[in-house]
Amino acid sequence: TPGDAPWWTRSVVYQVYPRSFQDTDGDGIGDLPGITRRLDYLERLGVDVVWLSPVYRSPQADNGYDISDYEDVDPLFGSLADLDALIEGLHARGMKLVMDLVVNHTSDEHPWFVESRSSAQSPRRDWYWWRPAREGMEPGAPGAEPTNWRSFFGGSAWRFDEASGEYYLHLFDPKQPDLNWENPDVREAVYAMMRRWLDRGVDGFRMDVINLISKDVAPDGSLPDGEVHWGTYGDGSPHYTDGPRVHEFLAEMHREVFAPYLAQGREILTVGETPGVTVEHGVRYTDPDRREVDMVFQFEHMGIDHGATRYDPVRWDLADLKATLGRWQAGLAHRGWNALYWDNHDQPRVVSRFGDDSPEHRVASAKALALLLHLHRGTPYVYQGEELAMTNAPFTRIEQYQDVESLGYFRELTGRTGAPRLRTDGEMLAVLAHASRDHARTPVQWDASANAGFTTGTPWLEVNPNHTTINAEAAWADEDSVLHFYRRLVALRREEPVVALGDFRMLLPDHEAVYAFTRALDATGPDGTTVRDELLVLVNVGGVPQDVPAGTLTGWEDASVLVTTHPGRADDGTRPGAVGHLEPWEGRVLRRT
Ligand code: ISL
């Protein structure tokens, strides 16, 4: 019931990617004082929680997802005092701060790894995954890696270390060696670090690739090969995704870290980032009785427009999107909770990807997609710039990209690493123009001035030239902007229990343009009777006008309009059947009266 539901069921989280948010010292890279300077913006938008991508000390091989000191802030972003000031500023405005927790791996420059690497006898050797060459093969020779696993960023997931003659595992970049969670000392070191951050005042964690921490290791220490679907390397993911001990580890983390704080009444948010997670595991991660995490980011809807990798684009259709989002809504309806998102720092911009970023449809399609997502059951996440309907970057040259993943795949698929050449440079550039993680990472467009008000220096990644028209200042000045629409959606979740908690039912699963569903919640009225609050959500996901099939509207003829992307049109009621007619990218929420 609404009264017992956790606070985060009524909340919206805003993700800040600090490198691209706001620079204050002119080095072209965003920083903590920059976020503090923009707190009024976040307060006005109305979000409840800020998730901050990593600001810890890091060599920045993967923009901070390679941490060399969990206890300190990287000078690039400021100081611990700057972080304290940010926390204080957020708390003063009633907002919370969730930090990124990156503990599947550290940087290779973290003292733990430096010590682990120093010799095969190091007491920290077992903190990482060190393995000898494949039996009977020359260490370091091609194909001698302990398993055939491909790294997420291309190439082998193993790096040969000359000095000790062994390999270490890195599911991501070679500068991101995987921690060995089998070792209880590793786990305790991580938990102690987390407690220190909670003591400092942070309100929770977004846990990076947390479903990859348990590897399928045999009693003799060996790891299995993966199937080879393309290229030289195999897919190791079945051997480390939702692995054998992951639920045990997360339950332990909850007991050892969160339980005492929660018992004191602290409000904490935990969200697992879980690429490849299945619904079955999603329920187990988020079932409150199991005490693992509050919610997880699933990835199925991020996969509908690509094949084996995100660099193999395929056509997507609306029925697939409904099938996947609908399956997660149904799967977590009774136990567990969804995290809802379109964008983050790893994904292209949603308006360019599932919407239409042409001048004609950009605003309407961004609103339609926002409405669609925010009316699902779960906690919505807004990624910086999404609320401005920022678009993909118009990059045409490889030199314009900075992302370690994009560059890794570019090199591998074009044959620059020695692997067979599968794509021409031109083909790869075309793919990156749609799919690169850098589209999310161009600086936030605050105003129309040079560099969009992001920096007085040279931005680390080019500012999108469309900032002259697409920017926060212009959006605040326009009541019909995407930004104001997001502000209303955020408020709606707090104000309307049916939006936060109502049951979800998908309609028209096969319709190719109209996304339709209902939300319903029984509430007890003042006189003790049960009142059913019911919403119908209709969204035209496309540029062609649609008439919603009549059957869907039965019983909704006299409904009132709660939200509309096209104010002044939807509820005009001037012609019969208007309630079911949708202009291009029009969306509305009806309330049964
Ligand atoms: O999004 C992805 C697959 O579609 C991958 O690019 C992504 O690397 C994967 O989801 C894991 O992401 C997280 O861990 C990485 C880091 O590079 C990402 O930025 C982070 O979000 C390694 O720490």
C-alpha cells in the first residue's frame, strides 16, 4: 500500500556524468564545484536523488571506472572538501547523493593490484584472477590465454604479465583487472570502504556491473571457455553473468554494510547495474525479503536495435520494445522493483535512437518517450541532457571519439589489432555515429554561448553545435519545452500513488505504432470504501497519425486527461473519437472518472 512503500518508489534519480556536466576551473573537464553550482537547476527539475558517476582517484583509462584509490577524489574533479560541499548542498535541498561503486575491478594502478602483480608469492596475489597459460602452450603466445573470453572492449580478456609469466583477467580494459570476490579479504575490504562512504554522508550506491562479480570457477581453479560466435574470441558471459555466488555476495554485502544503517533509520538507495540479467535473476536481486539490492538496471531494451554487439545495428520494432519492457513489468509485479531508463553514459541519446531528432519531431518525440517510460512502474532515471532532448553528436572522424570501447572496437573490427578485418573504416564510422557511448558524453548544453556554458576552456569532447538552439536556458524560457515536461513527470510520480505503485497491464502488444497500457491502484477512500484509480496511457511512437483501435477505448470515452504531450489539443473534445486520435509522437494519460 502507498503508506508502506519505500521512499524510492516515489522518487526520480538524475545521473550526473561529472566530466561533462559543468567545468569551473577552465580545464575543459567538468568538476564537483560545477555540480554544486548547478544545484538550483536540479532542485527546479525536482529530482530526488543524484547518482554521480565515479569521481574517485583514477588514471581515467575508462573515465573513472578504473579506480586507483577508493578513498579520495581525483584532483581532476576537485577534493574531498568539494564532495562534502556537494553532499551538504544536496541535503540542504532535500536531495540525496548516490555514488558509483566500481568493485568488479580496480585500476591496475590501485595499490592492491600493484602488490598483487609484484610476485606470484604476494599475499595479495589471490585478490585478482591470475592464471597460467593454457596447458602445453607457450606463455604469451597467440591463443595461449587461460580462456578464450573476449573483453567487453574488444580483444582478449586476459593480459600476459611478462614478469611472473602469468595472465590476469580483465573483463573490460587491461587497465581494469577483475577483483577476485571468492577471496573473503577482498569482500571485507570493499565493505569497509563502503561503510566509510556511508559515514561520510552518501545515501547509497549504483553498483557497476555487479552481476559479473561471481565467476564460474571450478574447484581446481580453472575457468571454462566460451562459445565463439564471431571473430577470434569466445563469449565468456555465461560463465560470469549472474554467476554461482552472486546472490550470496550481495546478501552478505547487505548484512555487512547496509543493514546496521537501515536499522538506524537511514534512507539508502542501492541499484545494481546488471548487463545481461534475466528476469528470473532480476526478481532474486530485488525481492525485498532477500535483502540484496533495491532495484537493477536491466539491459534487454537496450539490445533491441543491435545484434551480437552494439556495433552490429539491426532494425528495431515497437512490438519488441513492448515485449521486453512488458516482461520486466510482469516479472517484477509482485516481488522486486524495476529501475527505468532510456539513457545513461553508455548509451546513445534516446531522442536520436528511438525517437526522431529532426527539427520537426525532436521535441514531440522526446516528450512521448519520456511519458512512455515514466508511466511504467519502477524508479525512473534521467541522464543529464535527456531532459533537454540533447541529440547524438554529429561526429564524422575517428579522432573526434574518445571512448575506450568505441576506439577498441574500431581498431579490432577494422583489422588494426591483427584480428581479421570485418568492417571498413567508413562502415565503422557509420555505426559509431549511431551507437557510440560518446553521444551521451558530449558536454551538457546550458546556454547558446561558446561551448554551451560548459567551460571557458577547450572541452575534452566536442560540444554539439546544436547547443545554439538546444540548451537549458532556452528550455526554461519555453513552457512547452521538453525540460518543463520532465519537471511535470517528476512531480507526477510524487503526487500520484497510482503512477508510483499502480499495477501495470500492457495493451495492444502487436500494434506497430501505439504503445498502450493501463495502471490501476485500489485505495481506501475517506469513508472506508475502496476506490479504484485507473489510468490509460497512449503514446504514438512514430511520425504518422494514429487512431487507437476502438476496443481499447471502451469505458474511457469520458475519461479526463491527466497529462498530455500536446496541450491544448488532446482534451478539446470537439469531435467524436478525439480521445483516441494521436498526432505524430503524441502521448496522453487518461484517468477514468
Ligand atoms: O553498455 C554496454 C553494453 O551495451 C557496455 O558498454 C558497458 O560497458 C557495460 O554495460 C558495463 O558498464 C559499466 O562498466 C564499465 C564502464 O565502462 C561503463 O561506463 C559502466 O557503466 C566498466 O566499468
